[in-house]
Amino acid sequence: MDPITFFKQGKYVEPYHIVKMLEEASSRKTALSLSRFGHTEVGYASWPENQEWTWNIEYFSRYAGIDVDRDIIKAELTSAIREADIVGLYYPWDGTDFDKECSKATHDFLERIQYFPPIVCSNHIGVQLALFTMFWDWLKTQRVAIVGRLAQDAIKVFGEKGVTVTLTSNLEGFSQVDDVYQKLLGFDDWDVAIISAGVPATIFAPKIAKATNKIALDFGHALNMLVDENYQHDKTVHEWYLTNQQNHE
């Protein structure tokens, strides 16, 4: 199947439609999850069939929370893409050549597992929602848990937007997913989990949403941008590696 036709199999939704889905899920108190499959997720979901793409993103792997064997991550990602209610993807018509290459790798991965998500959106959905007033108007009516490295820093930003944060948790790597899962499972005072934790976020969102009948959103770099208006991804990755190398010396 040609790429354009292939990527039109799912129902494509824009931020407005996603907020309407969030409103409905919160009103009915039903589970809803969003997982994003970006460069690193697709790289590890493609292992070992597309090793070249995996090696393309290997540098980012530790920063992106990969601290276990590739085969474990691949299995978890393959499960997550089937379990997530909404899946963010890169498309053949996305802007950069690297994004287009990721779209091709995504195409190959989905054809191998013979699956296409029924509801899809842009992989940049986190940023789109962060810029969407309607999203914040809805979020202000919810109790929010924030998960990821920037959880504590994000409390102030969310508070300034009128959002009530009732729980925060760090999530550095996949090896911590079970602990964070138990933490959220054992604390009922939240309605929506905003997760910014690289590959673990993609895997964690559908797991926790399904287990709690709540809403979990893989928010990605949008949280970085909210906390730091001067955020630059590559610079942040480089600084993270420097800091963590020093911590391990």
C-alpha cells in the first residue's frame, strides 16, 4: 500500500476533536489514553528489522528513558500502540527529512505487526494542545497528576494557568515504570495524568489509563516548552548527558 493511502486508514483528529474526546471521557469517567510514537519509539519498535533506524536514534536512548534491553522495549511499544486510544504519528507529509524517514519506518513497523491505530493525530499533539486555550479550559476542571523529570518544575506553570496539581512523580527510565504505576494506582485524588518521560510515557499512558479508568496523556516535549520558553531539545539532551556522566563518576 502506498504511504499516503496507508496513513489515511485511521481517523485523523485535530486538537479540537481530542479536547471533545477528553471532555466526554472525563464526564463519563471512562479511560482515555494518548501515546506518541516519535523517532526513538519507532526506532526501538523497529528493532531488529530496521537496525539502521534504531542506530539513527541510539544517542538519544538513555535520555529518552531506555534503560533495559531493546527486546523488552520493543515488546512494550508493540503492546502500547494497540492499547492506546489515540496515537500520535509522523506522516509522509511532515516537514523535515528526518520526520519523513521516521514516517517510513513507522509504516514498515505497522505493516509488520499488521495493525493501524483507529484514531490518530500528529506526533506534535502535545505542543498543539499546550497552545490550545480550549485544552486548558478543560484541564482547569480536572485534578492533575504530572509525571516525568520536570514534574516539580511544572507545578508553578500549571498553577499559573489555574490548573490544580494533586500529585507529581519523577520517571527517569523504563525500569521505574512499575513503581510509578503503583504510586498512581494507590492515589485516587487525580483525574488526568500529564506524562513527559520519553519512551516510558508512550508505554505508561495506556497502562495507567486502563488500570484506573482515568485519562493519561503522553505530553512529550510540550512540558519542557511550558517550563522553559527557551527550550532547545538537542541542547537539553547534551546537558543531561553531561550532568549524568558527572553523577556517575
